[in-house]
Amino acid sequence: MSNYPLSYKLSWLPRFLKPSLAGDANGFAPAAGTPMDPPPKQMVRLAFVGDISAVANRSAPDCDPAIRALLGSADLVIGNCESPIMDKPSAVLGTKLGTHHAMSERFLVEALAAVGIGREKLVLSLANNHVFDQGVAGFDATLATLKQLDIRTIGPAATGPVERFAVGPLALGFAAFTLWRNADESLFAGRVSMEGDPARWPREASAGIDLLCAVPHWDWEFRHFPRAGTRALARRLAGHGVGLIAGHHAHVLQPVQRIGEAIVAYGLGDFLGTAFARQPWPGRIGGIFIVDVSAEADTRGAVAAYRLYPFVRLRAGDHERLATMEGVGVR
């Protein structure tokens, strides 16, 4: 069984049709900032994108060249793999209706090529509520396919709460976890990280890491402002040494906040549509969170600059077109 409260379930459709602006709007930061001025001479660039799914796409998306260039400028791209990867879904009816997610290997490969993300630069989180939409077999197939494609993953419980990656001269740690699940807890236990309390992460897991990043699947869907509990968890993560947080699950853009030296992007929306093909606004607006990290000896691992770049997903036949806000006349 899922772990959604009844009030959450009852509010899903109204909030999908009209995302909520309710909540505490105080204490947030500008969508762009330069904590280090002047910028360091040597930096590593990270690009965080939102949820990736094939629900709203039957073929690879079209992509504005400016978005391709932005993603191509990153040394590492981190996203959330919202759909199990398998060619023959087991939940046939649910997959057709869009309640159960699935995408083929071919779709993923063609979509990555279309948006200009090299597989060697990609890291995908599997810590989300849809990861068992096609059962344990779908989860196992996803792991096998991503390994075959040489795409790195974060979030499987077997690899521990913090994954370490070398990016240029830096050692970066990523802690991906989900607070939500669409299936029984027994499926997630031992397979996908649900440990959102940094006090329970082994201390040695972050030893020698220049910057510890969290990639949580948290908060309630279709709310533009994070709930008080989500903001409290962000403060707890920051208090335990997490310097960068990029969240998923809300399916709409949420604001950025600075907590001491830590930078938090609460929700990046969808990168490729996870809901119905004719999704209403503003669920079509997503964000690409660009973060430049210092690789200088005296500021190693510190965030030098960040910017949340909004974009919009438009319909183009059987797939989506990713466009800049300027490209659709929004400034």
C-alpha cells in the first residue's frame, strides 16, 4: 500500500488541475545567486533536472538549441528517473492510462540524444514513488538497462545512503531518497533508499567528499511552496553538512532557499512530462538548476554560483517540445 495521507489523495486531482499557491512564501532566495564574487578560476558545473518520464511522450522530444547548450555546458547532469525502463510493461492497463509509468530503452536513449545529455555525464536517481510501478521485475530491468547503457544511478539501497563520484578534480557525494511510495513498503525495503534522516547516514559515507548533495523525492505534489515539514527537513540536511539540495516530486516549480552556506532548490518540476499529454498550466513549466562549484584549493567544494532556468514543455504531436521562456514570449 502507498503511504499517502487520505487528505493528500483527495486533493490530488484538484491540485493537478490548479496547482496551489498556498503556503509560507517567506524566506526564499532569488532564483540566481553568486555566493562567490569574483568567481573562482577553476569550477565544476552541475545541472539538475526534474522528473523524467515517457507518460506524455510517445517519441523523443524536440529541444530548443539553447536548452541543449545549457545542458551540454555541465560536467554532470543529475535527474530523477520517474519511469521503470522495460520494453514490455507488466501493468498493461495502468501503463496505458498513465497511472503506472514505464519507458523503453530506445525512448530513453533517443530522448537523451535529443536534449544533448551525454550518457557519460548522466546520473539518474531511482529513489521515487514510481520505481516499482512495474513490480520488482521492472526495477531489476531498470538497473540492468542503465548498467548496460553506462548510466550511473543513485538511490538503490544496496549502494548505501551516499554515492561518491569524481567530477573533474572534485569528489562529490549524492544522497538520494524518497519519502513517498506507491507500493507496499516491503518492495522498497532493501532495494530503494527511504532514509531521509542524515543523522542515520554512516559518518564514513561522506568522508573525503568535497560537496555533499541531497536529491530527495519529497513534499506534496502540485504545490508551489514547500510544506513546513519539507523546509524543516531541508534545515536538518543542511545542519548535517549537506551543501546542495535539489528536490523532486512536486511536478511544479518551487523556490530556491539559502540555509547558511547550503543552497536548496525545493522542486524542479518535470523535465519530461510525467502526467497526461494535455496537462494544464502551470504543470508544463520545469526548471534546470545550474550550480557552479569551486575547485580552487581554498574554497574547494563551495557553491560559487547558481541559477534556476525555467523552461516550458509544449505539445508537438505525439511528443513534447522543450522551449525556453524567451522562445514562447515569456520574460
